[in-house]
Amino acid sequence: MIRKAFLLISLAGTVVNAQTITQNFGVGVNSFSIDFVTIGNPGNAPDTTGIPNPAGSVSYTYSIGKYEVSREMIDKANMAGGLGITLRDMTNYGGNDANKPATGISWQEAAKFVNYLNTSQGSVAAYKFDAGGNFQIWSAGDAGYNPSNLFRNSLARYFLPSTDEWYKTAYGSPKGIWHDFATGVDTAPTAVAGGSSGVVYRQSWSAGPANIANAGGFSDWGTMGQNGNAWEWTETAWDGVNDDPNELREIRGGSWGDDVVHIQSDGITSRYWYTPTNSDQEVGNDFINKGLRIASTTVPEPSALSLLAVAFGGLAMIRRRRS
């Protein structure tokens, strides 16, 4: 079942209905939902001041998780789908609350969670695994093969966001502006332990992340926690070319204990790389702070999209001049 809500966005005097889509998964005690926000303005110009450069140009409308994936979502998908995903014990880092982000997850485990979202709703799996559970690239004989992205099946409904999809959502804006931070600002945001403003960063490592719906201020597109709280896997290989199943994968956004250089669009350490089977990051103690966010092809009906097109048409992404 899909539930839809509307957010009002004022743009050059025009009020636009931007949809939040709620998707339900699982059944009974293993049911859970994910809220998605729609990312429009297809064909936007990239940001040429961030890292990588250029970044953030996406030719199509898509949707992305309003919040990070929670521990409870992973636990319920594990129970319903037998995924075998193992989240690390976070007792020493703020506990294992069901609504904490699903940290301590590898790229391959994140991909298996995404596949469950697809197959449980009758869609094609986004990522290919062999009988031994090893990740593979799609080949020309496979339905949904996309020669420009050998990782993602083009027929899948849900997937990990590419670096451009993630970047556009975090640092872009329906108003045609690029920001330095994922809360619609260009100066270092206030460091907070939780809430609906500021960013959950510069905190004690032992404090751990905030709950996913209490993880700081929103981006201009309406996502929470793309800066701070937990690092997030993107789909994209570190070199930007998805053609090798074993190559390094990108994470973005920083976590609750990181500094400003990890969260800003042009920070020298705003992105890192790890092998697709890695779930741990060493920071002092054995630190577990890699999570994920889901993207989707599910978008508003054409009538709603036409309103967005009227409001966004002709806008090109421009860089806000820094004061």
C-alpha cells in the first residue's frame, strides 16, 4: 500500500504540492513503512564546486527516503525475508533503540535489504547475487541490463541512491540553489544531539546517533540526517564507474562524532571509500557508524508532476555566492 501526503513549497510566488510517499513493507508483526520525498527538477545542471566535481546532475525525477533506514526496519526485513544481515551491538554507542539508524551494515547487506524491498512487492531485485550470496554485475542477457550502470537493474523500484542522486537531494534545492550543507545553509550548522534543527555532529562518540526522525534539520528537498548522525552508503563505486563487483564503494554525509569537513559539500573528507563487505570503521574504539538511505522510482502521478514542472521549469542549478 502507498500512502501520500503533500508539502507546500513556495517558489517564486507559486505554491507547489510536493508529495511525500509512504511505502509499506512486510506483514503482521514484521510490517514497517518508509517515507519518501520526491526529487524533481530533472536535467538540472551539476554543482561544480563540491566533491566530486561536477556532482548532483540527475536527468529524471526520483524519490528518496525522508529518513535513514532504522534498525527496526532491518530487523523486520531479516525476520520476514531471512536476509541474514547482522547489525553490530551499539550498547556502548547510544544503545540499540529500534529507531536508531541501522549502523554496522556493509554495502552488500544494504543491497540485500534493498532487494527484499523490491521482491516483497513483486518488483525485480535491484542487485544481482549468485547462489553463494556473492554480489555480481548485471550482464547483457539479463532483463533490466543497463550498460551505463552494471550494478543496478533498471527495472527495480528501490535501490541505493547513486552519488549524484544522494548529492542532489542533500545539497540541492527546488529553488535552483546549491548549498554547502544538507540543511539548506552555507555556514557551519549548529551541532546538536538531536531535534529538528542543526546537525547531529561534533558529539561524544559514546553518545551515538539520534533516532532517525530526530536527526537534525531538513534539507531543502525535505530529507533529514543527510549530514551527520550516520554515514550513508551510496550505490556508486569510488571511481564513479560501476563495473567491478569488488571495487570500493562510497559513503557520504558524516556521522554524529565527525567534524565539519565530513559534512560539507566541498569538505576534503566529505566522502570515504570501503570494500562492499566492510561494516566497521575504526575511530578510536571499534566504531560502527555506516548506515543507509533508500531511493526509488516511485514518484507522484503525472498531474502532480505537471505542477512541479511548471514551477521548476527553466530553472538551472546555480551556486549561491558565499558571503
